[in-house]
Amino acid sequence: MDTYLTRRLFIYDGTLLGFGSLLGGPLLTIAVEAGEALDLAVATGKDYFRSTLAAVDQLGGMGRFVPKGARVGLLINDPFRHPGTHVSPEVALAVVKMCYDAGAKGIQVLKDGPRGYWQRTPLARRYADELKSLTPCSSRYVQVGIRRAVSLRQAEIIRELMEVDVLVNVSISKDHAGCNFSGILKNMMGAAMYSTCRYFHYGKGGWNEDVEFLSQCIADINLLRKPALCICDSTECVVTNGPFGPGKIVKPQKVVAGADPVAVDTFCAGLIGLVADQIDMIGKSAEIGLGEMNLRKLRIKEINV
Amino acid sequence: MCEGRSKSSLSPGPLVSFLATVLLLTLTGALLAAEDRKGNLLALLPHDSELGGWQPEAPPDQVEGEDLFSLINGGAEIFLKAGFSRAVSQAYIQAGQQPIQLEIYEMVSPEAARAVFGQKAKGDGQAVTLGVRGVDGGYYLIFWQDRFLVTVTGPDASPDTRVAIIAFARAVEIRIARGQ
């Protein structure tokens, strides 16, 4: 049965609403349409846990994105160990806390981090119960079709990506050898099986040689499920030798939050000295309607924590 | 005829036994050699007396071939492309400090190690006398020596971290040199 499920092909129409979006999506849409909320909140400070809380608070609080009783899928960019290459555990832990405070029924981790990830922050002891309650990644993948995709017609993704009520994408701004920048959009590859990721990277040439194809595939996989909330850790970021590092690090010390992955990536690319217009992945994502890359159209608030 | 049959039914016996023994010895030798090589890679890690108060966080991660993906995800590609054999990764911790990460990648040849070094070290850090060639990036050191590429990465470039990462790198460098 499991084998059947993992190979089962779901056709997804790419309307940006997941199976559980009846809980998360419409609430967000109403809020934005009513013009009552910010598009992006940016918190600057040395306490990354507090900055994350403050950024989401500026957006109206986690309750705006995570309804009571919702099952949250958490996609954290945390596979690497070098500084500036992974989401700070303080940032990820703040997201976990806020989800539970908002009344989340449970949190499903969509990709397991490396051993000892949470223990890198002393706060892990204070929130030991919350961390213990996280549901580890199932490692069960399903094959999905993406109707609106330009290059990526099928992908093998973690099953729960389509089953959770709300998706929260927690990533880091950093250099990337393939697409020049890694942030929220790129992090969606974390939900895909490695064979799918390799397909992205190889394209029609060698590894990372077909940037246009890689960029389009990243845009396409983001059609599968729009996050209810995107948090981008732009506190300490590797700007050479990405995504794995080690490399040169810059420290904008900012946490950026918003519901629009394109807007968040556009803003965060600028924080590490890049121009979004020159990052194919962001432009292609905007072209297929995943979000707005003209920051002048957005309501952005920056605060110091 | 009967004698001949008898001879022919008996004659393969010793031959089969001989071949089986040779095969067994060959396989055993190969297994022992493989185990020895694994042991050697772990033997490149610094000893407790060289850790200056740092302790291994957990048993080291060891990977071979394409399993490198499980250790460093997409970072594995440049190693595999150049010719990767195996790796060991060990995190070290000390009270109140973020971990230091030591990674030793054994490539199929010195040329392969040099090729990956060229990728990892381009444009960053300052040349340092470590291994055949090394780079000092402040909070990290990368060098290649023989068929090995070694990275030692601290949480920052503080004086304490620097002392530790340099000590770790030198300890590995000496061990690789001894093994040559």
C-alpha cells in the first residue's frame, strides 16, 4: 500500500491553494484584499528569536496565518552545518512557538534537519516540550503532476506537503552556485525527493549549467503549494561558496516575514547585495503569478528590535 | 570407463576446493582492506589530547560514494564529479560554544582533491601554509593534501575559535602526512 501511495500520481492544477487551504488561504486573501495588513515586515536586531516574533507580530500575528486547530507543515532550510548556510535555530524555534501559541493542532516537519540542529540554541531547553511534539518527516514521497508548469511537469514530493492545512516556509538568504540566490522559492526544493532536485540541477547540460531550466523548475515547483507564511532568515548569510559553504559571511541581522514568496525573496536578495531582476528564478516566479517583485507596490515596515 | 568416470568425478573436487579457498581468501582480504581503509579515515581525526577541551558531539558521520548526498545535500555534486571516495564529518562541542565542524573528504586521487579545493577556495580567504595548498577564511580553514580535502569550520573568527580550528587542521595535516 505504501509503495502504491508513494508512486501514485496526483495531478495538481497549480491554483496555489493546497488541500488544506480552506483553513489558511482564504483568511489571508481576505486580509490582503481588505488592505488591512502589511505585505512585508522586517525586524532588525541581534536577538534572532525576538526578531522573528516581532516580524510576524507586525504582520498581525501568527493567528492571521495559522487558524486554531490547524496542522502546520514546516519547511525549514537547515540541512547544512556551516554558519550562514542554514536557518538559525532561534528563528525556526520562534516559528514553532508562535504556531503553537496560535493554536496549531500539530506541526509536521517536512524535511528533517541534521542531528543536533535544535541543540545549537540554548533556547531548545526552554522549549523542549514544543520540540518534542514536532512530527518528524515521514520520508514518504508521492509523485505529483503540475499542470501549469513550464518545465517541471512532474515531481516527487513529500506527501504531507499537500496534506497539511497550512504551509510555513522558513528559509535563509544566501548565495547559491546554481541560481545565484537561495531563499523562500528555492527552499521548496526541500520538499522534493533528491532525484527531482537532481533533475532540476542537471537540466540539459551538466550540474548547474542550465540556469534557465533550474530557475524555471524552481518557479514550477512553487505552483504546488503557496505558503501561508514565509519567514526568511537574513541575519547571517554566506555570500560565496553557497549553498553549502563555508564562505564569506555578511550579517544584515534581519528577519523578513510575508505571505508572498516572490516579494520576500526580492527584498532578501537585496540584503545580501544582489538584484532580484538579475535572478532568473525570481523573475520566472513572478511571471507565472507567484507574487510581486516590484517592492514599490508593497507595504513594507521595518522595525528595530 | 568406470575408473575414468571415477577419476573425472573426483578430479574437480580438489580444484573446486582450491578455487573456493582462493576466492574466500581474496574476499576476506578485500573486506579487511576495506575495513582498514575505513579505519584509516577515522584515524585522521584528532586525538582527545589535541582537542583543547572540545569533545565530539556524537559519533562521526561516515559516508561513501553517492551517500554523500545524505551528508551535504546538493553540495555533493562537485565532489562526485571530481571523483569522491568517502568522507567523515565530526562536530566538536564545548560548553557555551557553538560547534566546530571537521570534514575530511577522501577523493579518488590527489588531482581530484585539488580540483575540489579549486572550487571551494575560489575568491575567498587568504593563502595559508597548510597541506599542499590551504585557504584561511577567518572562521574556517580549507586545505588539500594527498587525496584528501579537509575543512575545519568554527562558528566565528574569535581568537578562541581560531586557536581551535588551527589546532584541528594541523592535527589532521600531520596524520595525512604520516599516512603517505
